Amino acid sequence: MAFSLKKNSNEPMSEINVTPFVDVMLVLLIVFMVTAPLLTVGVQVDLPESSADSLPEEQEPLTLTINSKGEIFIQEAKVDYDNVIAKILAVSKNRTDTRIYVRGDKTINYGRVLEVMGMLSGSGFTKVALISEPYKER
């Protein structure tokens, strides 16, 4: 109970009781603290399928594919690992803002895909993304 200096105790208390408000805020704080780390994960672990809609694109993006043998292809042309950056710069006309989609086979080592993506971003390409297959109901 709140302290009152009034002599008549029959009058209603005009002070706000903040205890329920604090309880609700503490519950919301805990909920956000638990869910916030889960929201930072941007890439699914199972990359081959995704239920996300495709993004509209004005121009055709450059596609870099890594097959199950670890061979690298730019569009449909096979490229040696050492020549990837030179070929992509030639195809994109030295524009590092070109959108590049990386398609990795689901059986290949994830580290190989990350190695290629790191090589691309280390060369100045800023729009590098992973591609996955649309999710299929089983």
C-alpha cells in the first residue's frame, strides 16, 4: 500500500501503481533478450532449399557455380581457381558493384564455398550472395 497523509482512509488512492507495469516490462525484456540472438542468423544451415521468394532483378546477375567436384564455373564456362577474379572482372567490365550469385552444390564442403566468397569480397565485390533451391513440400 502507498503511504497517505490523508486522515480519511475512505477516499480513493490517486497514485499510479507501477508494479504491474514493471512486471510486464521485465517479461518483455527477457523475451527480447532470448529472441534477439536468434534473429541475427541470416543464412540457413541447410542451403539447398529455401521458401523465400526470389528478388526482382533489372539486369541478369553474374552466377558463379561450384559443383560437387569443386570445379568453378562462371555462368557455364569452367574457370581455374587462380583465374576466377580476373575472369569476373573481365565479364563485369571492372565494376565491383556487380551482383554475383554463388551456387554451391549441397555435397561440397561449406568451407570451399566460403573460401570463394571470401576471395570475391576481398577483391572488392560488395554484392555477393548465396543461391538456394526453392523449398519443396515432402
